[in-house]
Amino acid sequence: MAALKIAFWICAFLVFYTYLGYGMLLWLLVRLKRIVRGKAERKALPTDEAELPEVTFMICAYNEQDVVDMKMENTLQLDYPHDKLHIMWVTDGSTDQTNERLARYADVEVVFSPERRGKTAALNHGISMVRSEITMMTDANTIVNREAVREIVRCFQDPQVACVAGEKRVMARHEGQTAAEGAKINKVSQAVAEGEGLYWKYESALKRMDSELYSAMGAAGELNAIRTRFYEPMPETALLDDFVMSMRMVDQGYKIAYTSDAYAMEYGSADLTEESKRKRRIAAGGLQSVWWLRQMMNPFRRPVVAFQFVSHRVLRWSITPIALLALIPLNVALVMMKAGTVYNVIWILQLLFYLAAFASWMLEKQGCKNKLLYVPYYFLFMNLNVFRGMKYLSTHKTSGAWEKAKRG
């Protein structure tokens, strides 16, 4: 029984620490740092616009004809000197009308590859053509706020910053629509967007605190920027190119700054089947990245980075989902062995948690949703897709291309 208790509490600690404990500890460490060193001052942009650096605004795309005009309208409204902002589309194997639509825009540079090799290959190809000091990257289906470029350039005023991560914001389809349009919303799509949005709000808070403690742990492809000279071509099999690219810079001694004042907005996945495509690819890419960047877990090399990397990334992509699953049989065994009241209480709480998730699943099948019940459902959904990601990784070892998830 003693061995079972030890295993149970190790698993319980891993689950708690990964999803709540690290956030609480991080909040405390950031507050202590502010007491000792004071809050970091916000860097200012050069007052003379002639001193602003040149920026290449890069969009990697595969068959994005439906969003080209929307993306270009948004891009042309960005607040940055026109002569210092270069727009580049890297179209990787597109077979639709993406290139033809882009040809309508005189100031756009199109880097085309007839063979589809995946986003990492597109990045390698595109950045090899960039001549500006800063490369800013975003997805074709996102809307970037007007001040994003200036905000990201401001973050680069710190010479230790090699990468800037913007914020991802997930919209439910009903936002900004009329009542008549809203009546036609697919309720499942709306629930997925709200679940994903809730997750990203928490994730954004962690990134903000990570950045203040030392460095954010990775940048998301929806919106990020790098000092172009620090880019190193990546293996084309990379599934999380943005994460690997940015973390390599941290491993070289630089920092990833995080800013919520530069953000990219996109709609959530059309349904949980489409969302599952994203989650299993991200989980697979996470496992792949953890192995490729395993030297960063060594606490004797860079202790703070190792602490942040393991706590924020490694655990949730590897050990913790297994610990979450193991809690069920361990708890059942301890209850049956009459190990004590605490194990009975925890088992009841586990049952209630899983019943809430099941209830949310049943409501979703009927086209209904409940925000409170959706939290345990989405939490389990994310963790189950880690196991699907393990299978995905075993079958996608030779290609970095993936199937795009349909948006709501």
C-alpha cells in the first residue's frame, strides 16, 4: 500500500503543479523579482521614424485563396512607415488561386515553391530571401491589430531580445455579427472557440509572467517576430517550427519577449474533430521539440531556463497526461484497500470531474453548451490528444506538412 500511496501522490502533484501550481509559483517569483529589482521599464521607440528598422511581414500560406483579400486589407492598414514595411507571402505548393489573387497587389513579394513540403520548409525558403533586420510572421487566417508592428519593434529595443511573441486571441463566430446572423451560428463551433479562448487566456497569462521572470517559453505561429540574423534553418520535419525556432534562440542566451499589445485574432475550430487535428499535431510537435531541445532541461547549463522549460512545456507534453490517467486506477485501488478518508474524497471529486466532462459531451452532441461544464471537458480533450499526438508523431516522421483544421 505504501508504494501505491507514493505513486498516487507523485501523480497528483504532477497534475496539480503542471496546470495550477506552476502558475501560482510563477506569480510569486515575479512579485519577488519586482520587490528586489523593481518593475522593468517599458522601452520606447525612436522618436525619429527614420531610425525605425525595416521589417518584413511574412505570411506562409498553402491554398489560402479565400482569405487573401481579407489578410491584405488588414496588412495594408498596419501602422508603420510604408517604405520600411515589406510584405512577403511564401506560398508552399499552393494549387488554388492564391498566387493569382496576390498578383493584384503591386507591393507584395511572392516566394513560390511548386512542391508542398510543409510550413518549416516554407519558412526556411522565405527567410533566406529576407533582407530586413526584423522578420515578423503571422498566419494567413488571422487579423493583426493595427499597432502590432510598432509594438513588436519596441520590444526589440532590448538587445537581449531575439524573438517577440504576440498574443493569440480566439474569437467565437458570433462576435461582431448581427442577431440574425448570430441565430445561424453552429453552437458546437462557438463552444469550441470559447473553450480554446479560455485556454489561451490562461496560457497568455503564463507567457506574460514567464517573460517577466526571464523569457517566454516559445512563440506561437499566429504572431511572432525575430531578429532575422539569428534564424537557423530547421529540419523540414519540424511540426512546431515556431516553437523550435524561438527556443533555439533562448538556448543561445537570448530572450523571447511577450507582449499582449501586439495580437492576432482568429476564429476557433469548426468543431471538436477539427480542433483535435490541431491538438494532436501540437502534442506531437511538443514531444518532438522536447527531444530536440532536451539539452535545455539540464539545470546546470541555465537553471532558470531549465526550470521554466520543464515546468511550462515538458511536463504537459510528456509525463503529466500519463500521471492524470494513472490517478484513476491508483485511486480506485487505494479506495478498495480502505487506505483512508482522503482517498475516498479525492475519488468522489474525480468522479464528479469526469461526470461533468461527460455531461458536457452529451450536451455538445445535442447542440447545447454549458460554460462551466465545458472546462473539464476541454481539459480532458487536450490531454487525450497528447496520446493521439504520440501516434501522430510515429506516423509523421518524414514530413512537416499537416492537414489544416477548418475554422468555425
